[in-house]
Amino acid sequence: MNESRTVDDIIRLLGPGQGALPTYLPKARAELTVQLQKYMHTLGPTPKRCLETFADLGLSDAEIGRYFRIPYDIVTQLREIWKIDGRV
């Protein structure tokens, strides 16, 4: 009985909504300010690569900002920090 209760506790702990690992593990980036890090999640799991892709497509900072619903100056700052060219 005691063994069953332990298994039930483990199942409850690992059940839906209470996973052993969080679904999102934010990585601290030393090159980014706290304000810039707030917008990182909107660019997906690989934010630098995502921004490079949109810049390669020829989108301006304002267009990228509108697409992701973030201020265009945040896009500009990220592009400057990561040295991403292609601004229109």
C-alpha cells in the first residue's frame, strides 16, 4: 500500500501541467539587456537565426516589428548587437 502511494505521488508530480522540466528554459544572454530579453520569446527558440532570416528577406526593422508585434527599436537594437545587416 505504501509503495502504491509513492507511485501515485510520482505520477501526480509528473502529470499534465506539472512536468519535471519546465516547458521553456530561458537562457541568460550577457550581450542583451533585460528589456531586450523580454522580447526574445516572440522570435521563437532561435531568435538570432529568425531575425537573420527576416533580414535576408529584405524586411525593414519596422516591418519585422509589426510582424512580431514588438517595437521596431527593439529589432534595431538586436540587429546591431548581433551584427545583422540588410536594413532597408
